[in-house]
Amino acid sequence: MARFTFRLPDIGEGIAEAEIVAWHVKVGDTVSEDQQVADMMTDKATVEMESPVSGVVVELAGEVGEMVAIGSGLMVIEVEGDVAETPVEEQVEAETPGVEEAAEPQETVRAEPVEAPQAASETPVESRPSTSSSRTEEVAEPVAHRQVLASPAVRARARDLGIDLAVVKADGNHIRHADLDAYLRYGSAQGYHAPHASRAREDQPIKVIGMRRRIAENMAASKRQIPHFTYVDEIDVTALEAMRGDLNDNRGQRPKLTMLPFLIVAICRALPDFPMINARYDDEAGVVTRHGRVHLGMAAQTDAGLMVPVIRDAQDKNVWQLAAEISRLAEAARTGKAKSEELSGSTLTVTSLGPLGGIATTPVINRPEVAIIGPNKIVERPVFHGDEIVRAKLMNLSISCDHRVVDGWDAASFVQAVRKLLETPVLLFAD
């Protein structure tokens, strides 16, 4: 018998350490070659670790939430005979896992497609999954003899919470942690709850790890280091909504257009006159880089937290190409197959509260960017056109900026330029 030390491989360019977000084995377990043993998270992606050898686990590097340095021991496996340690860079080929491929699914990316606001209910990107409405329709379904499929971790959590899995609704065949979260969030309001759980539940301490810890650290650093200011303006999108409807009626095999592609085109057309908006600020070097290309981040709310897939070279794409790319990135996020390069490198971000809409938002800047744009819900209201009162579709547009780089006048002027393009949509297609 010999002991093999499985060392954490280099799982991303420039990555010095990774966080343990899940163990799929414990000391004493027998593992086979290529079996998934752990999930590790970097600041860009979650990566599955697979055992390079078969044997018995005798030592693990640490608990969930702890950091492991690249090249250090992740686990020790007792193997038959003598096994030479494999060089770190060859131990594992890093891949972002798909939801269906994971031994114990980690709820990192089951998000609704990233779309922009449409007439009072259809808004872009940061939309929460519409869990409540689907579960409302299913409340009356009998659950007495329903077969329950769930991972051991989900079952253990449900047991700790006193929840009968038979009454939890799932989007697919398996009940996941996100389904438990939705049940806790909406269950009592819909008139059903686990038989063994009281309505007044005990406090539940939850360790902040993985994606949630990354979000917490990034948002705290952004608010701590960036002096934010927010400007909001109202845009009449009546004509644009009419044009969008006509284009969708005659789209053929092309993807359906939401408001977001038009907003992105307007942003890209306005940016050349306001280069300070499409920039990144290096605090340590004291250098602001004004980017010529627009790599647009789309802040999207997922079950695990906020993710920002990136549309590369958005300035070179028309509305149809943008719609296709938005759909592709949304699918990659939903299935957990978004690559690390698709989740980094943005120069400007668009975000929204989705169907919640709201009157206005004060979004937090995606550091080291210097601005973030937040479209709000489209509403119909009466407005004056001369002496007449007419129905109009109105949408507020918010922008938060880093006051160290962007002046208030510049932010307001930029939004006014975007407003002109959206209120006269023919200009979006003019050379």
C-alpha cells in the first residue's frame, strides 16, 4: 500500500488559491479514478475536481469554506502498489460543470434568460427566477405517494429544517437546494408547509461561502472604495416598443427581440462621445483606462447569487446578433457551462431588478469599472403632447458612476444622449 497526495492543480490563469465549496467524499470512502471528489471555486468559476487514482481517502485538506493554495495537497489517497505523483498541471483539466453532470449539484447558475424590459413586465437581465408563480399553480397537487429524488445533502438539509420533501415542488425530477429555498420563501404564503415544521422556525445560521462570499467581498470593496453617485432620467419608449413589436412580427427564424438589444445599441452609439463611461480604474496604479471596445456585462440574478456574463465587442453587433448572444450566454449560465472568460473582462455593466422593476435603482458599480446602467420597469401613463393627453410607455433609466472618474454633468449628458436614441429609434439604425 502507498499514499498518493492529490495536489490542487492550476485551475485558472493567475489563480493562486481556490475555495472548497463542496466535498463529495469523506475520510474512509473508497474512490475510483475520475470520480468527482470536490468542487473548488475561484473568483471566476466553480471547477469539479476528479480523483486521478483509485483508492481509499485517508485525509482531506480542510472544511467547506476554507482556501487551498494551488499546488498544495487537496487530499491523500491510499492506493494499491506504488503510484508516482502526477505533476500539478496534468492532474485535472479544469472545466465549468454542467448542472446535470455534477454528482451533487451546486446551485450556481439556474437563472432565467437575461432579457430586457417590455411593456410593464419584461425587463432585462438581473431577473430572479419566477419561482413563486409556478409553485402557486402546483399547490393543489397531491403529494402523499410522490416519489422524491434528492441528493444526500438536500435530504440532510431538509431533515435539519424539519421539511417533508414530499411537499416541496421541483422544476425538474430532482429536488435541489434552490427548491428548498423557494419553499422556505413562498411555502407558508401559499398555504402549505411541512407537517413537522412549525410556522415560526428556529434561527438558521448559514456559513457565507462560495459564490455568496465572492459577492459579499466584491460589493463591500466596491462601496468602500468607490464614491458612488446615481442619476435617473425618464425615457418615452412608446415608438421604440411599436418598432420592436413590428420587427418581432416579421422576424422569421431570428430570435425574439427584447428591449435589451436596443438599449445596448444606444449605449454603444453614445459611448464614443463619453469615453470616461466605458473605463476601468486601477486604484493601486492610479491609472484610468478608457476602452475603445465595449465588453458589456449583464448582471443576472441566479439561485447562487449575482453573475455577470459578458457580451464581447458589443459595439460591432446589430440588434439580432445581440439578441442571439444574450440568449446564448443566458443558456450557458442556466446550465452551468459558462466559461471563465465569459464571466470576466467587462468594461461596462447593465443591471435590472427584473419584473420587480421599481421606479428607480441605485446599482452598485462592478469594480474596477466606473459605471453601471440600470433600466427600470416600463409603465403606461398619461402624458401631455401639446394640448392633448395621450397614453405613453415610459421607462426610467438609472446610472451609477465612480465620482473619481466621472463627473455628474458627463453622466447626465450621456443618459440624455441614450434617451434621444431610444425616443427616436430610427436613429439606432442610421449610419
